[in-house]
Amino acid sequence: MPDSHIIDGHTTLLCSQASLPVESNWFSAEYWQKKHALTGTGQGRGEVWFINSEFGNFVMRRYRRGGLIAKFNKDAFLFTKPTETRPWQELSLLETMVGLGLPVPLPVAGIYRKKWGFYRAHLLTQTIANATDLFDILKAGKSDTLDWKNIGAVIKQFHQHGIYHSDLNCHNIMVDEQNKVWLIDFDKCDQRAIEEEWTQGNINRLKRSLDKESQRHTNFNVSDAQWRDLLEGYRG
């Protein structure tokens, strides 16, 4: 469970690693840019910044809204209580998964700022060294380099511990240089009773994301045999 530090009447800092001197300015891209530590940006479920600092290598994500509501409200969430904020829940789940030995990014800290009954928030995790997401590997036409059975087996590990990933897709699976498989982006995810409906739903969601990207990109291809290997690894 992350430690909470109230900065002022509006801002709360959540820390998962007491050994790091985390401050509220760590959640400012401009702060890291001035230190020449900002190495890149990206888009996922929220805005993403990559940071290589004297304290370590981090990924910072700003929580964003999805769906139709995002057209008029990009990043404000209704505040009810601290333990129901997006960063508190994601940090807590990451801490649980790290304790279970699951391959996830190490949680660092989060922050939320309240205003008029709503809050905006950021999350900070450690970078997974030398890792590439499944989407980029497949887009480069390198599907044959992957151990598909192992990908399925890793997903099964999460499900065996009741970890529900609300957005399991080819962007949220990473493979490092040692071919270790990782899962990332646990916003709106949780640990729950194991049921076939949601476990199979996770697998179906992954398959849809693979099919969707294969229609968009020429070199992006997952053969029927490779998908069968993933399922064999999952069921093994």
C-alpha cells in the first residue's frame, strides 16, 4: 500500500519506494527537461514520458479519460476518497504483483491534485530495461523471433493469481533482450476471484488487438500456428 504525503490542501503524493527522494516536481515533464533527463514521449492509455535520471530510469504517465467523455473532459476524474484514485489503486496493485513475483514494472510513486471535487493524476514506474512492446516487434515483421508459448504461459500466471487486466493488448505486453515477457499499464485493473468469463475475455481482447493491427500494418502478422502456440502455453 503506497504511503500518502499531503503536500497542500489540494495535492497528495503517493510513494511506493521510500528509498527514493520523490517530490511533486518529479511529475513535471518540464522539470526533467531542464535536467536534460527527458528522453522521449509516447501515447498509451494516457500521455507518457520517458525519464533517465540520476535516481533511475522512469516512465511517467498522465491519466487520461477514454471514450466519448474524453471529447469534453480529457483528464479530470471525480474524487470520492484517496483509496479510489487511479494512482493509489494502480500503485497498490503493482505492489501486490511485485510481491507475487509477477513480471511488472516496479512502482515508484503517484500524485493527484484535487479541484472542485475532481482530480488529475500522474503515475511513475521504473523502466523495464531493454524491452520492446509486442506491437513494435510484430510491426517490424519479427513474429518468428517470439516464444508464443511463453507469452501464453505468462498471461496464465497473472490469471492464476486473479489479476484482471482491463486492456490486455499487443501494446501492453513487452519482451526484453532475455526474452522475458512483461505486462504493463494496470490502470483500471484489479485482483479478483478467478472466473472463466473474464479470463477468457482477456484472451479474446488480445486476439482482437492483434487482428486489428494486422489490418492496419503490412508486416504485422501473427499466424494461426503462433496463436495456437500462445493458447497452448496458456493452457499448459
